[in-house]
Amino acid sequence: MRMFAGATSATADVLVVSRKRKRIAETQEIQIRSAHRRRKALTRSGVLVGFVLAMVIYPIVGTIGPYADAASALPGVVKGQAPTTALALLGGGPALASSDLPLPTIDEEARAIATSSEVIGGTPLPDCDPTTAVTGSNGRLSAASLCRLWNGLVLEPEAAIAFAALDEHFKSVFGRDMCLDQTYRTLAQQYSTKASRGYMAATPGTSMHGWGLAVDFCASDTVGAAGAWIKKNAPTYGWVHPAWASTVKIEPWHWEYARLTQKYYDNTWTGGNYSDGGSTKTTVSTSTAKTTTTTTTTTTTVTSPTPAPAPKPSVAPSPAPSPSP
């Protein structure tokens, strides 16, 4: 029994020592964790404070502080009164001399405009003179009466310059030139076109192509975005889609330079072949009108003397009865 009691007492002592060591170990671990958390918090706080100092406090103090009273050193600035922005930034420098210049004369202004046109380029066809006199007949225009476009096709000078300007605008939007099928047509080409197209072609010698005032676009440029753009912007440059080309005959590709084509169209727009160039003033209707006027004048001249001899015979026979008795 004594041996058993001694063993029990020894076991109890061991348990007490084990519990004590365990508590000490746990306490040390808690202290280590607390110290680690404090060091981490201090480190983060230091980084945050350093960031605030570097990004906020130092720039404010270093930039604004030294110049807080700088404006008061400027001449004309009274402390307590806000100076103007120009005075605060530039200071009271010397007054600038007036830069007013006299207006140019008319000759000087014209010379300046001419010079600027030469520098800028003036026209997309610098070798084309719109004042050139057009000589020749329909389909037989002289070479000097035509200007060459970027693709080698030719038009009447004024129409060519207007069309080239339209193409420059088109190119700035689509990055390419407009696609053309035909422009000026010689008389031989008009006969060939009439033979191949029949009713759809103008009578040779009357087509606006023969005057260098009409173009035929490629089919690809009569539809889609390109076609819509041309319909919207071409009239600004004087190029129009004539009424007959969308009513009498459907030719969406055919466009004309309106300012110069009007002098070739007749006034009635009846009885003519308007396709691919329209009828012109050199038609039968105009000649007939002139002939009728001449005939009427002649008839009036012949009719007026006819009644004049009539009263003379009536007076001559009256004295005959008197000698008879």
C-alpha cells in the first residue's frame, strides 16, 4: 500500500510540473504573437506616414511656402489685395508697343491672294485654265479646249476644274479617286455608242459628252456609301444628275456640269432624245419657229397692196353715160 501511495504522489507531481510548463510555453507564444502584430502595425503605419509626407506635405510646404509672399514683391501689388492673373504671372514688365498696321490696298490684297493661291496650289489641275476659249463643235473640240484629269480622261476646262475639286473632297473621305467610265466623247465615239446602246444613247452630235460637260461614273460609285456621298456633295461643285436621267430614262451613272449645259438644252424639253446627253437648242423646233416668222411677214406684205387697186376701176366708168345723150 505504501508503494502504491508513493507512486501516486510522484505521478501527481509530474502532472503539476507538466501543466506549469505548458502554461509558460503558451504565455511565451502569446507574447511573441503580440510583439509580431505590433511590429507589423508599426511598419505599416510608418510606410503610410512616409507616403503622406512625400506625396502631400512636402510638396505643399516646399512649393507654396517659399512663394507665399512672392506676389507682394511685385510692383503695383498691395498686400491684402489680390493682383490680376497676368500681373501675378508676368509681373509689371514693359508695356508692349501697338501692333496696329494699316489696311492693305486693293492691289496689295489681290497680290497676297494670288501669292497664297500659288503657294497652296490654287487648283487641283494647275495646268488647266478655265478662261480658255472652247473651239470646235460637238465631238470635235480642239485639244486646247479640253483639260486632262488624273485618269487621263478629258473635260471642258471649267468643268474639269470643278470635277477635280469634287474628286479631292471625295478622296479625303474615301482615300481614293472617284471611278469614271467616260467623260468627253468624240463624234466617232458617239456614233459607236449609239450603235451599241440604241435608244439609251443620244443622237450623235447632241450628247453633252460631246461638249466635255458630262461624265459617266462606274457602276460601283452609283450605289452604297460612295453613291450617297456623290449625290449629296456633287451639286456643291456644280455637278448634277439631270432630271431626264431619273425620269425619261434611268441613267444613275450620268452627271453633268449644270452651269454650262443649260445653254445647250432647249426650253421645252419635249420631243428630244434626252438620254446620255439630252437634246440641244440646235433642234428642228427652233428652226421651224424662225421659218414661220419669215412666212408671216411675207404674207402680210403681199396682202396689203391687194385692196388698193379695187376702188380705181369703180371711179373710171362713171363719166361714160353723160356723152351718150
